[in-house]
Amino acid sequence: RKQATEYSTSSSDDEFESKPSLTHKAKRSIRRRRKLERETKQLIKQEELKRLHKAQAVQRQLEELEERQRALEIFGVKLERELRGES
């Protein structure tokens, strides 16, 4: 009986030994996938931030150009009045 018990225990031990290695591989695979997902999300956020900063820079330049245009229009109106002698 002891031999039969030892034999069944050793075969069941073999089964348990193979399962953890599969589980370990599965866990490692899941970890890799999660890491890749995290890295991908970070890259997406970085790209979004770059686009946002670029858009903000363009918006600032546009506002500066509009301000210069207003100043030039005011200056042009003054020049026209002086040329007409309306000062």
C-alpha cells in the first residue's frame, strides 16, 4: 500500500510540477502584455501632449499675428488721415 501511495503521489507531483510552469508562462505572458499596453498608453499620451503643445504654440502665434495686424491697421488709418490732411 505504501508503494502504491508513493507512486500515486509522485505522479500527482509531476502533474503539479508541469502546471505551475504553464501558469508561470501564462503569468509572464500576461505581465508582458500589460507592460506593452502600459507603454502603448504612455506613448499615446505623449503624442497627444505633443499635439496639444504644438496646437497651443500655433494658437499663440495666430494671436500674435492678429495683434500685429490690428496695430498695423490702426497705423494705416493714421497714415491715411495724415495724407489727406485730416489729422
